[in-house]
Amino acid sequence: MINTPITFDLKPVTIEERAAWVDHHSAGARYRLFVADDDGRVLGWVRTGRFPDRAACDTSVETTIYCAPEATGRGIGSIMCRALFEAIRNEDINRILAGITIPNEASVKIHERFGFKPIGTFSEVGRKFGKYWDVLWMERPLRI
């Protein structure tokens, strides 16, 4: 995902780094990860994570969704989001937050479809490809 501004990764993630990330979301863990694949080829993923790193905010989670370019427009993102929100529906979560590098109309639309509302934009918070990028923040309550 170093070839796109949707993440602020500047170098490829190593297998070891990705394995630790997956382990962080393993069965029984506080945070969830769902992956869509086609014969072992990752088409996309959706996850929750801590936001921010303070105990008083433990009832808030950040969510991230990613679809590979060849998987967009096929409903895979919606399927993954439904699975994620169903999996966490009885957890002690008050707010779900999402940061979206903009422009990214597809991501904004899927978040709106699942009840997220814009709450603000952080301007020029990431620099990639010699350009500064804004991040739109959206939120929704767990139960809507």
C-alpha cells in the first residue's frame, strides 16, 4: 500500500510486522480483523483498533477498511463492514471512528452507508508523494 495515499505507509510492511498486526487481532483479542480473500489472494480487510492510547478512551475504537483496486465496486467492503459491526455489536464500545485520507469518495460513501457522520478534517497531516494530504474524520455510535 505504498503506492497509494490511502495509507501513510512509506515503505512496504514486512511479513514479521504484518504477522504481529494480525496477532494483535487474533481470536479473543479486544480488536477485530476480517479479511476477504479469493484463493489466498487478499481482496480487502476491515479492522478495529485502539483510539487513542488512553484508558479513558477504551470505549472508542478506530476502524479501517481497505479493498484492493481489483476488488472495489463488488460489494466486498460492505460485506466486511457488516461482519465487523455484527461481531462487535455487544461489546463495550460507545463510538467508532474512522480517518480517511481525502480525496477518497468510495471510502466516504461506504462509511456514510454505515451511519458514519463527518466530524472534522485534519489538514495536511501526512506527506506522501511530495504532497500533503488531509484526513477526514467520521464517527458513529456503535448502536444506531
